[in-house]
Amino acid sequence: MKDYISSKQFTEKIQILKNNKTYILSIVLLSILYVLPIVLANTHYVDDLNRTVAGYNWDHDGRFVSSKIMHLLSFQKEVVYSLYPFSNMISAVILALSGFIISYSVGVRNKLMLFIGSFLLLTCPFLLEILSYRFDCIPISLSILSIAVPFLFYNNKRIFFAVSVLGVFLSLGLYQTSALSYCIILCFLLAKDVWNNQFKNAAISFLVAAVSFVLGFFSYKVVLKWLDLNLLKDRRADFIFADDNLKMLLKERFYSMIDLVKLLMFSSYRFVFYILLFFSVLSIVIYFKNNFKTLFNKILIAKVIITLVLIFCILIFMAGVNMFVYEPRWVPRAMIGWAVGIYGLYFAISLNSKYKNVMVIISFTPFIYYSFLMSSQLAIYLKNQDEFSDYIINLLSPKLFEHGKPKVIINGVNKTAHRNITINFSTMPLIYQLAPIYENNGWGWGIIRLNKFDNISSVYIGDQERLDVLSKMKEFPVVDKNVYYTLRIKDDIAIVDFDRNE
């Protein structure tokens, strides 16, 4: 058997694309439609503000592949451009393609199931944060695609090995958090092999994938060292495995992930999730009932034990790299593993050959619709909050300009825009994580947001120096006061006090 695709096979695959062009076009158009509200909102994630002005890349985060790709797409050597609005649209299509590949790789061939599978990754509410970024969205989406593509060659171990090494390497160089999702997809395929009695293939695939992942990781570390990049001096890349308190740290990180997931489960999202969960369990029950004689044999217990181990591994990998580093970043965009892990419920429904089309429509229509709803409400929330923050800047600027361009310290938290009153912590709490209020005490992003129009000093006063200034706040004369804030200025320092202390 040849390892490589022949010209005849290539022609056949092109013909498949031609025969399904309407199907493919509908996926592309719906992907763009999903992200359209965010595009039309036309707001900047705060890091986008910095990159728009400075044009810096991602080398300091060890994401050198992201830097190279965006410099190339920008046709610039020194700066990167966002490509907005095309970047957001392209990212949505890439995520849909990744979802299609994951579904197809595990063996789904039903057109309706593949259609749904394409959107399951894209419409994960956590990934809305990725789609709201003008600069980061393409690299992060490509990082997910990089770990999905190798599984198209799962049955050809030589190609699978080579493409896996490259895919893991690229994923780490694009966005490190995505890499562990490779392991989740692997677990799905291993489970499939086990239940198809292909234990030897599962064992070989596990070894090939493990070696390729390790080689991809060490290749990334070698190139990182060779490039001698000026990395950030934090502990986001330092692993906790050698720590004496490893068990406690792992437990702490697991509960941090659960807290983030609760933001979804404590909202009305839980109802559409429960519907999906119900039909997934029902599908498994029907599958066992219809295949009772085939499944119930002496190796059933072994299959169940292996499956439970794989499910446990998936739950760990869903937390991503944040589970294993000293400085985890528990933000929605880091929950790529959750988006991939949800495919477990999708594959469970695909087991039911007789009723799966009905089940998939009933279970996934509200599930995916809810994400379209969240995309819409996030865009509205972002636009309203952006306009309100600009309004605060317009109120502050005249008094600030009287003192030149002072350094600014923020005390308290800016208000939520009045037009966002119905999107609150009891209705859609995840949006508070997807669109945080940047003007929040000592958070450095707040100063960047207030400096949107280059109206204040870009010098950031933080840590102990900030606390020292705030301890003497009463010594700063009040120069402006309204229902939103109290503004105090002394010398070259201004305090914007959203708590409005007297």
C-alpha cells in the first residue's frame, strides 16, 4: 500500500469538493454570519489598541509562528496589521474547518452530522473571546487547525507521525494553550479503536502520537532557544510537576476551571446543555440495547475501564496547559479544550444509526442557536461599553488637559453601561468574562483603555507605588466630580476615583 496520495486519489478528492460546493459554501456563509455581530460592533479588545498603535508581534510570548504569519500577511517586517474585518471572518471559517476535520477524522460521514460538527467548535461560547480579537484571532484559530489536521492521516501511521510532529510544533508556536487539545482528539480515536476491538491499532496509535507530541514539544523548545527571543519574565511557561505541593496545585487549578464553566452552567445555557446531555446518554443506552449480544462479552469490562480512563484524561486535558503551569490564565479563550471535549457528546449521538438525524436536530439546534444569541448579545454589550468608556474619556479629558498629560491611577471600577443593564450576572454571566471592564483599580489595561486617544501619559503606576499614592489620596485636590467619578490631580499625577470617596 502506498503511503502517499496518488494523482487519482487527489482528483477524486477534488471531485468530492466540487460535488459538495453548495454544502461547503453554506458552512462558510454561516460561519461568517456567526461572527458578523462582533465585526459590526467594531470595538477593540484592549490589547488590539496597543497593537494598532505599536504594531508589535507575539515573540515575547514565545509565539514566533504567530509573528511570522502575521508579518507575512501584513507585508510588513517591523509591524503587524490586524486585517480587520477579514481576520475575524477568516478565523470563523478556520474554526468551522477544524470542527469538520475533527468530526470527519473520528469517522462521521453523515452530511447532517458533519454540518453540525463543523459548527460545534466554532460556536463554543468560550471561543467568542478569540473571535473578538482583531490580531490574535487568526493565529489562535490556526493553532487549533494545526492539531486537528494530523488526525486525517490517523490510519497511515507514517504520515500521521510526521504531520503530528509538525502540527504540535506549529500549535505551540501559534498559541500554546491549543496543543493539549491534540490529546483530546487522540482519546476519541483511541476509544473508537477500543470499541471496534482494534486494540493493537490503539496501542500503536498511542505510542506514535505520544512520541510525535514529545518531539513536537522539544522541537519547539529548541527553536525557541535558538531564536533567543526576549520572553516575558513570568511563570506562565514554568511547570508545576516538581513542586512539593503538586496535588494541591492541581486541585486548585481544576476548581478554577470549574468556576469558569459555572459561568455558563449558572445561566440559561444549562438548559440547552442538559438537552444535549440527555440525548447523548439516550443514544448510548440505545446503542447498548441494539448491540447487546455483540458488546456483552468477556472483554467488555476491559473496554469500559479503558474508556473511563480516557474520559478522565479528556477532563484533565480540557483544562489545557493552565492545569500544569505556575501562572495560569483562566480566561475564556484558554478553554479551547472544553470546546473540543464537547465533541464527546456529539460522537455519542453519532452511535445511533437509526435515530441520529432526529436526535442531532433536536439536541443541537437549541445548543448552537444559544451561541448565536450569545454572539449577538456580546456584540451589543461590547459596543455599549465601548461607547460608555469613550464618554468617560470625553468627560475626563478637558480637566486632564489643563495639567498636560498626567500619569493616571484608577481607584474603583468603572460602571457598566446603562444600556447593558439586561445583560448582567444573572442572565449571561460569561459575558462579564468575555468583555471585562478594563477601568478596574490597578489593572494596567485600564490605563491603556483611558489612553485610547493618546490623551494621558502612557506611564503606568502600579504595585506598591500605586498603593502609596492612594494612601495620600485626600491630599490631592478635587478638580472634577460627577455621578461617575471624582477626579483628583496633584503635580503630574491624576487619580480617577470611581468609588467617589469624599
